[in-house]
Amino acid sequence: MSVLLFNPLATRHNPRIPNSILQIAASIDGQFDWFVVDGNIDKEPWDKIESYLKSGKIKYFGSTVMPGPQLKQAIPISKKIRALYPDIKIIWGGYFPSNHSEVVLNSGYVDVIVNGMGDKCFPALLDAFEKNSSLDGIKNLIYLNEGKLIRTPKSEIPELDELPLLPYETLSRFYSLDKYLAKTYLGAKTIAYHSSFGCPFTCSFCAVVPIYNARWKGYSSERIINEVTAIKRKYNADAVEFHDNNFFVSEKRVVEFSNAIKPEKMVWWGEGRIDTISKYKDESLALMSESGCKMIFFGAETGNDELLKKMDKGGTQTREQILSFASRLKKFNIIPEYSFVLGFPGKDDAEVYKNILEEINFIREVKKANEAAEIIIYVYSPVPTEGSELYKEITAKGFRFPEKLDDWISLEWENFDLRKNPLTPWIKAYMVNKIKDFETVLNGYYPTATDIRLSPLQKKIIKLVSTWRYKLGFYAFPYEIKFLQKLWKYRQPEKEGF
Ligand code: B12
């Protein structure tokens, strides 16, 4: 019996190695035949999916689903399979179904959700289906039993080095790996690699928290080097994007990795925390830079220490630390990519708006501290961190997620997922406009270095046009900048990646 694994369209720009379904394929490799359809490469994924289904070999359809655009393929395709091939079991995994399980299972076209990591539970699930035995004893599953939602216990994160190597060779039978090794800001052929799971912190706006509950585990640097250099040798890859939620948890692991990757002359990028890496020794930062670490993504979130507490950012991050760390990284020629979350609830509109204006000024201070700092602006979009103070406050303020799965692919909710225009009752249109107009002027005056298609001359022109607005702090109706950004298809890394 065979399994069809689906990676719905997330972005047409630079498809990445589909690590979510590749790791799931590794967990059943040799036990079940598996096939892959990637909507990030195939314009009409349904045609290919149906050709597999028509073969009569497929018994299980597994889709990975993050919030946002991926829902626009995962929902209609799962619905169609349920209607046309009712015997096929439909299994969803990934951040969206794990965090929004009830609405997914109540749709009637998803049988089981893999809640968090699927490496151990997915092969056990298929085995149970094959033997028609109970699912109760299998961890990390959510399903309906006679209409009752069953959530089995969560497993610990397994020892990652014991997990099977990713079957890149088999994947390349479906899609040449070259299609996944994109030319990006980091290099001519960029590998997407995921070297750890979870995060030790519990920020109450982050979707990772309900799934991993402050647990974190990573591959050893040996395992990372072996897999990364194997792809490098075979495909001449010259850069790595580490997709971990938190790559830099262990300074020891990062130093070992940096020493090992240095002779490979590759460029790399990853995500980390300001307070964690602030504690790194200068030697470690110097080594990271020499070994190719070009830019690090940080959740700076806000320059307001009260709000940092409110969002359970934890650790020791402060306003001053955000600024001083941006300056410190200059010494090591590593670019900080700071993401901010604006629009948290407040006691009234005036407080919400005051916090937004203060954040805008704080971002300007960050640029003064390090002009090369890349800035990413998100508008707070709730995730179901039930039990957190923030979640209690937003539900008290009337925020509700859609109750029907189909409603998640309505235009308004897609923008919600993109964290650009959330449907949160305390955010008013003039507040979103202020944030967006500031973002436009900021990106005009400081165009991102990561958009490699924008020529130096185009960057000069757009900066020139934006200067008076940035200098005066006048952001309203920046149509002339928007026009140039549209004309030159300005790309924001947070939406499409590098
Ligand atoms: C790569 C990536 C992208 C890529 C696309 C990936 C793709 N699928 O093609 C790009 C850059 C396009 C992207 C965009 C966005 N992303 Co994104 N992305 C990621 C990232 C960094 C890695 C995903 C990955 O490969 N993980 C590695 C695999 C091995 O882990 P995994 O997915 O957890 O898989 C395991 C389990 O979940 C489970 N599983 C997962 N899928 C399946 C499927 C089956 C069938 C089974 C059985 C099991 C299973 O088993 C796997 C093995 O244990 C994650 C963060 C992360 N570290 O996971 C964010 C993440 C998923 N993205 C996120 C978001 C919000 C977005 C955006 C909306 C951001 C924005 N504002 O624009 C956009 C969406 C727009 C769009 N274009 O789709 C959030 C989701 C948060 C949430 N609310 O749920 C995350 C969690 C980042 C974060 N920390 O907040 N993203």
C-alpha cells in the first residue's frame, strides 16, 4: 500500500526543499512506497495527484499545512479526494492542523491530525490502519472517535541523531533537487536545512509554543555537516538557510558547527534570540562570521519592556539589549534581521496607537544603532496559546478564530495568517495604515539587502525618493514609493523568504 505526500503551494518564489514531508517520508521509507507532489513546483498539482490516485495504489494521502496560502490548496484538494476517493485516508500534519485541530477535523475531510513531530507516530498510524487496530496508544495524534475529539499524549522530542537520514535521492526522482537549490541573497545554490525542533521559550504570540511547550532538541553538528556537505558535493550548493525556530540555543553546538563548516566556504543564515546570542563570547561571534554566518533572524518583537513581559518573551531581553546587540554585531559583520510585532491589545485605542507610534520610533533608533539591520514588521495575529494571559485578554476582547475550515481561505483570513492585517477587534484601520505606510517608507529609505534583483541604481532612486519622508517622519499616503516598489516588484523576505 502506498502513501502520497503533498506540499501545498506556499510561494512560487524559490521553492525550498520540502523538509516537512521529506522527514515524514524518511519515517516510512522501506516500509511503505511513497510519492511526492509539490504545489510549489507543479502549477496544477491536482492533475498529478489524481494520476496517482487513479493508479489505485494510493491508500493514504498526507499533506503538510502551515497557515496562509498552503490552506488554499490543502483544503480544496482534500475535499476533492474525500468526494472522489472516499476510501483514502487523509492525514494532515504541520503547524496549522496542530494548532487548529477541531476546525480541521470537523470539516469531515481530514481523518487524522499528526500533532507536532510525526517521525514516530506516522509509521505507527499507518501500521494501525493496516491492522485495523486502535489508535489510542499512538502519541501525537488527534482524531474524532464517534464524534468525540481524541487528543493522544504528546511524545518527547526524539533523539534527532537517531532519526533516519533524509531521502534526498528518492525525492530527486520526483523533482530534481536543483529545483530546490535557489539563487538567493545567501548564494547561487541555497539549501534549506532544519537542524532542531522546538524552542526553550514560551512567547505567547508564537505558534511553536502550544506544540513544543518549551522543549528543544537539535541534531549534532556532525550530523548537520554530513548532510549539508553531501548536498554541497553533489549539487555544488554554496549556502544554507537553517529553518529551525531557534538554531542558536547551544553556543557549544554553534561553535562546533562553525569550526566544521568554515573550510567549506559556505554562507549561512539562521534564527535565534537576542538575549541568548548576547551571552556568546566575542570569539564565538568572530568564528561564526568567519565560517560564513552572514545574517541572523531575531524576534526583537518590541522596544517596550512592559510589552515584552506581557508577551512572555521570557529570558533577559530588554529594549537596551536590542539596541546594544545591533551595534555589537556590526563588529562581526553579521547582519541582524530584527522582526517586530506591532498592534498588541491595550486598555484602549489611544494606548494601542501610542504603542505603535513608539515602536515606529524605536525601529528608527535601531537603524541608527546599525544601519544595515534588516527590519521585518508583523502585525500581531493571535495563535491559540490557550492559558496565556495574552490569549485570555484577546478572547475577552472578542477575538475569535473562524469556526469553519473553509472560512480560513477567505481573503480576509489569508491576510490574517500573513500577519499583515489581522482581524483583531482592537486594531483600527488608521492604525494598520500607519504601520503599512511607515513600512513602505522604511523599505524605501532602507531597501532590503536580500532582494537581489533590485539593482544598486534602483535602490539609490527609491532611497532618494523616500528621503524627505523618512527624515521628516511623514509617512502618510506614500504612493510614489509604493509605485516604485510595485514597478520593481520589491520583495519582502518574510512573505516569500530570500
Ligand atoms: C520553510 C518555511 C516557510 C517557507 C515555505 C515552506 C514550504 N512548505 O514550502 C516560506 C518561506 C514560503 C514560508 C512562508 C510563511 N510562513 Co513559514 N515556515 C517555514 C519554516 C521556517 C520551516 C518549515 C519546515 O520545513 N520545518 C521542518 C520540518 C521537518 O518540520 P515540521 O514542518 O514541523 O514537520 C514535522 C511535523 O510538523 C510533522 N509534519 C509536518 N507536516 C506533516 C505532514 C504529514 C502528512 C505528517 C504525517 C506529519 C507532518 O512531522 C514533521 C517531522 O517531524 C517554519 C518554522 C519551522 N521551523 O518549522 C515556518 C512557519 C511554519 N511559517 C510560519 C508562517 C506564519 C509563515 C507565513 C505566514 C509568514 C508570513 N507572514 O508571511 C508565510 C506564509 C506565506 C506563504 N508564502 O505560505 C509559521 C507558522 C506559525 C503558525 N501560526 O502556525 C512558522 C511556524 C514560523 C514561526 N515560528 O512562526 N514558510
